[in-house]
Amino acid sequence: MGLKNFFKSAKTENLYTLDGCVPPQKAVLFGLQHILAMFIANIAPILVVITALTQVGKFEGISETSVIQNAIFVAGLGTILQLYPLWKFGGRLPIVVGVSFTFVGMLIFVGSTYGYGTMIGSLIVGGLFIAIMGIFAKYWKKFIKPIVAALVVLAIGLSLLSVGGDYFAGGSSTTSTVFAFKSGKSILVATITLLACLGFQIFVKGTWKNLSTLFGIAVGYIVSLCFGGVDFSAFSGVSPIALPQFYNFGLIRFDIRAILPVCLIFLVASTEGIGDVTATCKEGLGRLPTDKEISGALACDGLVSATSACFGCLPLTTFSQNVGIVGQTKVVNRFTILLGAIIMILAGLFPGVAAAIRTIPTPVLGGALVMLFASIVVSGLKMVAELGFTPKNVLILTLSLGVGYGFSLIDGFYHRFGDVCENIFSNPVAMIFLIGLVLSFAIPDSFGLEKKKEVVEEPPKEEKPPKEPKKKKEKKLD
């Protein structure tokens, strides 16, 4: 189909199909909603890691601004590759790529111990490692049973709930003087934003109701302006255009002590990716993903992460926040999300675009995202319910949540095992996956389903009435 015919075939109904054109005025809005939902969360892990490494004097070779700009630019490119695959790289699914929180703890440990250049080297190797693993995913994916994939989706949602709550309260790392953490103004603005999202979704009919997140952010932003809580300092010193710059390759070092733990975290992130892809297909397309889709998505995550590291950035993987948007709106159109990816690329090339999005106050994002994060938990529960609450599944679910998630809520619980193990075990997604994986093989499918032998009593035999004696025939007398 030619480009001209493609735009002629534009229909609003195509929002709910993978392919096909959507009227541009709607496609831009739905694409922008995807980007606004993940934009600040995409930057937050970078700020956390860079701040921690700067404090110990281990951040080198690049500026914080460049890391953020490059991450936004590469996220746009990675999203396009996921939407429209190149060879075996890309899932051809409505996937948005962003910087993952999964890596934060390990990267702070590796960067502060071995330096930023060594951290970048380990990310290049780890990304290529997962890219290769993704290509051959069909050979090892069969070992991950459906209940494990459902648990990973549930774990992703649970791990994001605290992020949504933190944003809702204003952000624990905020520097805002107006919207301080846990202040009344922060919670008020977040509540107004949440109510605006709910009201829009309840009272607006048709396709437009799925823009509730975008509407809520707009209302929250206006209220924040009235409070004087929008910080425009992000525009200071912003150049009209800035091209992404590669990291100083002379500073990159490869150390096996950094590479091994980073590769382990990449494996954890790949299980999270499987969960994200599964949830996206289940909620948006009403089916499970194919081996080809999972393989392409994981391979793309690895390749994009390695590319991101060459720009001095953190790993970029399938973004969990956008799974919530797909689940809530059912918008899966690739052309629509493509326009969102183009906005990200423009934000990476024109710093003013990124600066404008960065002015959105944290409680506004919290009010808009808290329901989206919770919807991921619901998606995981629905997947478990569809598999059935068999005795085996219930036991796996119980232990995975009790140990894998419960222990992660206790600060420093795994500290005695060393920094590397602590960073892996304290990740609830990693622990729930590991526990679920082991139990899915250790517990037999027949667990709890043994049939008890029932003694069937035979009904008493009916006694037949006694036979009457036959009467002798009397001889007739002549």
C-alpha cells in the first residue's frame, strides 16, 4: 500500500488494531499520552544513578544533560525498532522503550566501585548478551511456564505501586518549594488530577474517553500553575538544537567483576520483558504472544541497551508503565505509537521539547499514573485466574508473594549476602521470578489433586418372598 493510500484509509477504529492508519489529529494525541505517561519515569533512574555516582566522584566523561538528552533520543529509536522490526530485532507490538528502574541498584554499586567508564563497558556487553539470548529465546522460553509469566506481570505492577505513591505525594527526591514531599498541596493536586482522569473516563463517550490520562495531566498542570508550582528553570541555558554525542570511548573499560553482575540483572530484566510483552498481548490483543514476538522484543531490548551505553546512557527496555496504558485504553495501533516515538526523537534533538515536558510537576504525574500502575497488578491477577487457582498455582502464588515480594519490603534484609546478591535478591521482580520458576518444576502438577478412594457400599439385596408350595392336582373321580 502506498503512503497516499495509507493515509486515505485512516479510521478511528484502527486505534484498536496493530496495523492501519489513524486520523493524525487523534494519533498525535494518543501517541503523546504514551510519552507523557513515561517521560519523567524515563528520566528518574538516570538522575538517581548520576546523583549517587557524583557524590562519590565516579561520574565522568559526559554531562548529566547529555545523558538525559541521549536517553530520550535512543528511547525514540528503540520504540520505532520495536514497532517496525529490523531482521530479528523488534517484537512488532505496541511497545514503548524506556530506562528501567530494575538496573538502578546494581549500576550504583558497579559505578561507585569500578567507575562510570567500567559501568558503561559492562552495559555494552550485557546488552549484546541479552540480544543474543533474545534471538534464541524459543529454545529456552519453554522452561518459563505460564504461571511464572503471570507472576512476573504481577510483580512488575507491585513494584511500581510504590513509585506511583511516591509521585502522588510529590516525590521523595523533589526540590520543589511549592510541592514538597507529603505536603497538602502535593496531595491536593495529585487528587484533583486523579479525579479529572476518572471523571473524563466515566462521562466522556466513545474513543475520546481513552485520553483520560492526557486530560488529567492537563487539568493538574493548570492547577499547578495557579499554585505557582510549575518550575520553568528547565528552559535556562537550553540550546535550540543539540545532536546526541557518543560517550568518550577512551574511558570505556571492560572488567569481568562488573560484567557478571550486570549480565545477571539483564537476565532479570529479560524476564520482566517477557512479562510486559505477555501483558501487552493479553490486555491489548486478547491473546498470548508468539515465540517470534517475544524473541524479537528481547533481542531489541538488548541491542537498544548496548546502543544506549555507547551514548553514555543507562539500559533501555520494554517500559512497564505503557503496559498499563495499553491495558486501560486497548489502543495498540503501531502508527499511533510511532508518532509518540517521533515526539521522543524530537525531544532528544530539540532540548526545548524535553524541557517543556520536564516542567510537569511530580504530583500531577502521580495522580495520572497511580491507576495505570495498579492496572498492571490487575492484569497479572487476571492471568493467574485464567490459569486457574489450582492447589499448585495457589502454593506458587503464596510463596512467591510472601517471600519474593514480602522480604523486599524490609530494608537491608539481604545485606548479609553481599552487595551483588543484595541488589539481585532485593528486586521483587527477580525474586518472584526465581521462586516461581523453581516451584513450577519442583511441585508436581498433580499436587493436591489426588483422588481419595471411596468405599462404595452395595445396596442391600431385596429378599424375595417365599415361594408358595405347589398344590397337588386332585384326581377326578369317574
